[in-house]
Amino acid sequence: MGVDVVEIDLKLTKDSVLVLSHDRTLNRCTTGSGPISDYTYEEIRHFDLKAGHGIGRPGIKMPTLREALEV
């Protein structure tokens, strides 16, 4: 893909799952709200990621570090 470096920002969920997110809260990038650390990963999976224009993208979920490394 021509990529030399990838920056990955991690946050820890309430049940100690590392997820990829630049923000500490779900507000800007997902259809949820509040701190990521207040939710279990299963709860976060109920929210969709938002596209650039702020609209939820059904079925697109916040990835875990494990999922990112598997790619």
C-alpha cells in the first residue's frame, strides 16, 4: 500500500479491551457518547463509527487492537 508508518491511538474499555480511538470519548467518532472507559467492549459494539460528515455507518464498528494487528 506504500505506507511506511501507521499511528495507532489506543484506549482501554471498562473490561480492559484495547480499542483504536484517538478520542477518550465516543462522541465525535461513533453514534455513542461518553468516555470509552465507561463501557465494556460488548457495549461499544452496539455503536457504529461515523463517516467524515458525522453520520453513522451501520455495521462499521470500533476495532480492537487485536483486530487491527490481524489485518
